[in-house]
Amino acid sequence: MNQAQRGEFFATLQAHNPAPTTELNYASPFELLIAVILSAQATDVGVNKATDKLYPIANTPRTILDLGLDGLKHYIKTIGLFNSKAENIIKTCQILLEQHQGEVPDDREALEALPGVGRKTANVILNTVFKHPVIAVDTHIFRLSNRTGLAKGKTVRAVEDKLMKVIPKEFQLDAHHWLILHGRYVCTARKPKCEQCCVTHLCDYYRAQSRRLAQTA
């Protein structure tokens, strides 16, 4: 995929979804931070079911600390790895209160210093809350970027770095959400839904598949 095609790729996604956003339920930066920590190896639907019960009871660092470790586990026990996630959330709440006045920091280094927060989670917060033009490359975005030819790379970080170089500036802010939603619902892992895709004419995979079919016809 060349640069002109990349511009058309994102312009097409924008036309189909002008205001993309996360599917995690949240009403504050802290709520999104906790939801993203919980979402590792879990679905957004599963996380939302848990936080819809948790947040009316505790949705600040102080109120979650007041719940205690066992109290927090009660609300998130349906989520995979809930024991380690609960421990990380409790430690994160303590750090936010002690070092950041209870607020989620608008700083990558400070975010990545929080237990349970890696580069991907930090990028989600920086992009969704603080409107930084960054990309949180998950399995969906990694797969889509390589499959379509948008930004090929052997590692998550390589794909992230390539995306940041090749995505036209006017699309960088929303690119994260366009790509994750397209990968989640259209460019799926086992059976990509090419018949529903609005960018097949720009996709390396689709063109290769079409050539194979033509050769065998």
C-alpha cells in the first residue's frame, strides 16, 4: 500500500464512521484507566458488565481503596486474571493518590510507572482521554496492519512505529479507533469479512485472494 492509498484508506474509514471511540464504558479518565487495565485478555463486553456494577459503588482511587482487595475482587471476579488485576489496581490507586493528587497523569512515563499499565494501555489513555495522536497496537491492529499492507512489521512496536510514520496527519487522532473497530468486526482473524469491507480495493490480502481465485477459475 502506497502513501496515497493510505490516505484513501483512512478517508474511507472516516466516511463510514466519522466519530469513532472506545467501546469501554467510562465517565472519567480514572474509570477508563481501570477499564483498560481490566481489558487485558478480556472482552470489552465482559469488562463493561463488571464496571457497570463497580463504578456506582467505587469509581475513584479513594473509594476503590476503601473497598479493599477482596471487595474489589468481588466486582471483577468474572474477568480473566482478576486476582493479579485487582492487586495492580489497588497499587495504582495508591500511587495516584500519593503522587498525582488522585488524577490520571497526562504523561507516558508516569502512566507506564503504574502497576498493570504498559505501553498499549498508556497509549489508549493518551489518545482517548488526552487526545494525543498515538496508536495502541493490539492483536486486531497488528493483524489488520500486516494483512492489508497498511503498515507491516514483525512486532507490535514495529507496527506502531510504522503506523505513526505513514498515517496522514489529519487522521492520526482517530486512527486508533478506526483500526481497532475495523479489525474487531470486519478484518477478523480467521474469516475476514471482505464482503462487508469498505477498503478491499486498497487491501493487499484481498487483491492476492482475488488473483488466486482468478487463476483457479
